[in-house]
Amino acid sequence: VQPNNYSTFYDDQRQNWSIMFESEKAAVDFSKQVCIAKCNSSPGLDSVLCQDLLPGEGQGVEAGDSLEVAYTGWLFQSNGLGQVFDSNVNKDKLLRLKLGSGKVIKGWEEGMLGMKKGGRRLLIVPPAWAYGAQGVAGRVPPDSTLVFEVELRRVKLAKECSGSDGLSVSSRDSPAPSPVPSSDGFSSD
């Protein structure tokens, strides 16, 4: 997925293709279907499938970075998106997490690596990388493959050094000092 509503991909002959879409929504919907098709055509999903829906800007996130995320989670049913089992999209609070801290499922830890601020990504997570054989009572049946659409709203890079006054002194994506962090510890950029 590229800016300005176009996507580029390679086919099995390593030939490059580009598709221009009429709208961002059409490009995003197509990209979701490509990821679902990848899942349906693989004999056994043994790792997380990731598909960028919107690329985002800036430096890709790494383990140790603090993130604020909007997401929706579906059960993967009948070879596609099934029932929504969790979402914070229409809620006031974003999910806060530190990547690599083990506080979210392994599929998120892996699937969000490299995302950029403002980016959206579809993750298809096999049971072993999600809730496994136990599932989540009343929400996720045992051995469920899950689909998440995640949007990275805010980022605080782990490599930002703190000075003695607690203000951010450096940033991975620019040599200039970052703006003063807001009271919740996330810088405005």
C-alpha cells in the first residue's frame, strides 16, 4: 500500500504490478482481501500474516517503544471476517502498550513491529500466537484464528533519551530535539 490510493505487489513470477484505486477506502478494502486470500491459500498458518492498509509516517516501531492503538478484533470464520469480539474504535480510550513487554498476545508483539505513526495494518493471528487452546471465556472460542485491524495513533520511541529535566532530548526520526512531551508522556509528534 502506497500513498495516494495505490498498491504495488509482486506476483509469483516476480513481476511488479500497481493498482490505482478511486478512494482510500477502496484501497484499504482491497488490501484486507489480499491478506485474507493469503491466509486462505496457505496450507497451515504458523505465523502472523501482516498487511499494511495505510503506510503511516516516520520511523518504524521497535521493541521497547510505547504505543497507543485503536483496534478491532474479529474471529476468522468461514474463510473471512466473522464476529467482532473486541474493539476500542468507538471508545474514548486507546490501548496503551509497550512493544515487547509481553502484555499483549504474541501475534501483536510480532505483527506491529515496523508500523509507523498513523499507519493501519491488518493482522491475521493463528491460535498459537493468540489465545491457543484455552481461548477467552465467552469471547474467543478455543483454537481460534483472529483478525485485527490496528491503527497506530501515538508513539513514544524507547530510544528517546531523557535529560535531567525529564524532557525528550533526541528522536530516531530527526536530529532536532522533539517537542516537549505532553503530560501523559507522549510527544505531540
